[in-house]
Amino acid sequence: MNDTCPIVTVQNANGPVDVNEADYTPDMGPLVGSDTVPPAPADTAPPAPMLVSKQGKKFFVVDGQAKPIDVAGIDVSGYATEADAWAAIMALNK
């Protein structure tokens, strides 16, 4: 993947430092050239960990406590095979 991340410049004790905008937190120091904090990244990342659980004849994507995960890209009605459920998880992590 060759995507680039937007960056911001933070002034810290060692001078200006570039960081990924999504990783910026105010405790890193003030932003250089801006009085505002970048917006928080959208919560599009899937919850972690994602596991597969068989319930009856179907396979469901669940969290670490066996609760079904309902995020875009995951079929909440389940999958016919375990491989299909894992493929859905892997597609989210691309």
C-alpha cells in the first residue's frame, strides 16, 4: 500500500517534529503554525480482537467476549464457512 498519511508538526522540547495527524495528541506539544487541534480520526477501524465463532451451522465474527461484531464489511447474519468469516476479517485489515 502506498497511501500517505497527513502529517502535522508538533513543537516539543527537542524542536519541531512531524507526526501522523491521526496519531497526534495534545500532550505531544503545541502544533506549529496552528492554534487548533486536528480533528479526531473517524472511528472506522474495526474493534479488536476479531475472532470467529461457530453457532449452529453458521460462523460469526465476534469480539474477545464472543459478542457478535456489527461493523461495515462484516455480515451480521453469519457465514457458511469459517474461511469466509476469516476472509471478511482480513478484508477489513487491508
